[in-house]
Amino acid sequence: MLVRACVIALSAGACVGSGSLDLTLQLPTDQTLQPSGETTVEVIATGTDGVPVANTSVIENNSFSAGDLPVGNDMQIDVLLRDVSNRLVGVGEAGALVDIKGDQTTSLTMPVRKPFVYAATDKDLYSFDPTLDSRDASFQGQLSGVSGPMFAVSAGGDLLAIVTSNTVQVVDTSTNMVTGNPIQLPDAANDASAVPGSHRIAVGTKSGITIVDLDAGTVASSSAGASVDRVTVGANGTGGHTAYGLISRVQAPSSPLDSCSGASSIVATDVDSPADATPVGTSTALSDIAADPQQALLFATDPCDGEVVRLDASSDSTAINATMVSALARANVLTVLGERIWAAGTTPAVPVCLDANGNTIKCNADSPIECPVTDNTLTNYVAYVTTGAAMVVQSIPTTGSDAPLEFDVPDRRETMVSLDDDAQQHAQVLRAFSAVPNDLVALPGGQFVSVVASSEYFIQELVETGGVGGDKILLPCLDGKTSDWLEFDMASLSIASRVRTECNLTVGQADPPFVDWGCDVPPANETSKFGAYTPASVGALFGAR
């Protein structure tokens, strides 16, 4: 039966022989955090072979039947609640593997939560509720009681680990309140990732990898002798988990004129028994890594060659080889969820450069963006772009059996308005000089991907020469920098939601009347509810980053 109280008790008739699986789905105690509007329930059982068996049922008269589920040991059980429009409104994940017997009733309680998305700034933690319309007043939120958040990592869905520069705070997602005392890290944090199916996280630090047990409040560290810039956790093929660290991360260049080079290395340690480890070189520039939670597979983004690659140890384990699984320009971030790799990169802008006489000239690596203009003798400078930078998001099967699903995100343009015009209808519309996905999380259900990105928009000053009284600067140079939170719908290949969290504009010198300029206000559903902020990382309940 479905009982609406502090929990939903769902009698899931997953009968095999005389066996059954009885589920109790535990909702948040705070009613504002509870999923609502659910009309169907999907129960997913994944065995040790990694093959999921899913059954979807309609909720009728406050009850449903989950259909037949396989008998077996060490089954992962997940639940997805959807509304009448098929929007995902609730997610449940068993905190431990379950044995389903053919002649017994197995009882299981799991937390069910909205798939909240979180953006951290190192000062504040903001939330987005993808189950709501972006115009809803509750779509954007802010968690109180957290200090200095750098990363928000979902641990089992019922806990949220907030990683600061040197501690881990634990948030109970049934109330969104911090619980217990901060857990001290042995060194400064660079990145964090969840250990699947547990209340543990792996933290990449300045000296290695630290495994944090959120329940016990303990830490166990593995020294790498170097700073771990990115960290991920995946299956090791023997029933346990391995934490991998990326050393010497090479981020994708932002400017279309910047070069890209470098060589990264990988360090690995067992999650259950962390031990000091020696990094292994890759001879490849890597910007991010992601391990498969179900198979012993490790993937990475190579921004210089523009590839998503699989990483494999050489036969003698003295090197790591990279094999391309997909071409992706300026690939910068990725994760693995549901037997698919989710990655984001950028198609660079096409800039136009001018010489000191205003003639078009081929741009080079030293062609500057200068605003305000301080050197009128520049011989090769960027004037504008003819094609704006645009992000690209891919969904790639981990098996490599099918072609990637690619979303070429339309290049965004920003409008800068003249503040000298009371109507603010004189404007310049700028193409993106750069657009960089800085962090990515795949939401449960395999349809939505959330990204935090930074972009730059630029145009050089417009000068009228030879006029009465000499040259006149008709329009100033404009150099705008924005930060965005975006949610992509990979089913419809569209932008589901976007919030521009900040826009900073540098304005050069100009002659009247158009002297002062500012960033135009975006539509209400794209405007930050909490003022300007710069999101550095993104996470989601039950999501993968």
C-alpha cells in the first residue's frame, strides 16, 4: 500500500516463485523536500553481471506492483518516480547490495529524494530543483549552515557530503540540515567523488587520495607524492572499488588562440585498504577522469587531441595507454552513469584580427584581447569573432558499440545595452569568444546532464576616422565574462534550464553619446535569485560527477 506520511510504504509484488521484495521508500521529513506528483514507479534490479532488469508500474489506488525481478545475490535496487509528463520527480537507491531469494520475502528500506542539483562557489551552496518549472519560486534555493563549500557529493542520496578546503560536512537530505561535526581532512582538497553504494567519498588532496567514512567520521589516506587534481571511484572487477587520481591536469584552453600541451599521470588505490601508491605516466594531456561504477573501466578527456579516451595499463603496468572512444573538441569534463559516458567540450570560436591600420590579418597565439585599449600601435589584435564558441555534450556507450549521441549546443550570445539610453534599446549583441564547461554531473535516469560553465564575450571598439575634429570612438570595446548553470535534455537535445549566475562587463573609452554600457537582464527564469556568484563545481543527489 502507498501511505502518505513521513514515508511511502510500497508493497512491491516482485514475486519469483513464492518469494517477494517488499519496499519501503523513505521520504524526507521536510515536506517541501518530498517528491510530488508521481504517477509511475520504475524498479530497477542490477545483478553482478551489470545487466539491469527494470519494471514500470502505474500507481493506482495508492498501490503498485513491481512485476518480476531476478533472483540473485548482491543485487543493486534502484527506484525512479515519474509524473504524468514522464518527468523524474523522485529517486531511490538501496544503500547496500540486496539478496533476492526465490522462496523468501526480502524487506528493503531506501531513501527517496528529489534529484536536486547543487552548485558550489567556495562561499555558498545553491540548489536547483529539476522537478519544478524554472519559473517556480522554489526552483532556485540555497542551503544554510554550510561554510566554504567547494564540492557537493551525493552519498547514497540520504546524505550529502560538503567538501571544503580542509573538512567534510555532512548534510541530512531529509531536512537539508548539517549533522554532526566536520570531518577533518589531512590535506587541502582539490576534488571529491562518491564511493558507489556507500556513505563514503574519495577526496583528491594536495598529497594523494583520502577515503572519508561519513558514518564513522574517519579518514584513511593514500599518499601519491603529488597533488591529485581530480578523483573518481569505480568497480575493480573483484567486488570492491578503486579510487583513481589524476595528477598534472591539463585543462582545455579557453581562448581559440591558446595552445594545449602536457602529460598527465594516474594514481590508484583500493578504497577498502588505501595504501601509498606511485603515479603511472600516460604521456597524454588529460583534463578529467571517470571510472565505471559497475565495470573495471577508466575513461578520461584529452583536451589537446580533442578526444574522450579509455585508459588501460600496459602489459608491464609501467605506463597507461589511451584509446579513443569518441572525438570531442576541447574535451574538458566527463562522468560515467548507466553504462554511458557523459562528456562536455567546446567548439572554439573563429576570431578576426586586425593590424594597426585596421586591415584584416591572420590571428596568431600572441594576438591579444585588449579592452580598454591602451596601445594604439598593436599590429595584430583580436577585433571580434565571426563564429561564437559553443559547448558540445556527448553521451557515449561504455562498450563503444554504438555511435555517441551528440548535442551541439547553440552558441549563446549576450546582449550589452547602452546605459546612456533611458529606454536601454540601443544594444550590442556579442558572440562568445570562449565557452568552457568547468564541471559536469549526470542526473539519475540518464536523460539530463547539468554543467557549470564560464564564457567570455568580446568586441573591439568602433572608430570613425577622418571626421570633423579627428577620429571619434563611436562605440567602446566590450569584454563581458559570464558564469552559467545549465541543464541539458539529452532526449530532446535541448537546453532544459539555464541560470546566468553572473555577468561582469569591462567597457573601454568612447565618445558621447554611447559611453556607459551594462549586461542586459536575462529572462526571469534565467536570472539568479541570489545575486551574482561564480559556481565552481556541480553535483546532484544520486547523480554522477
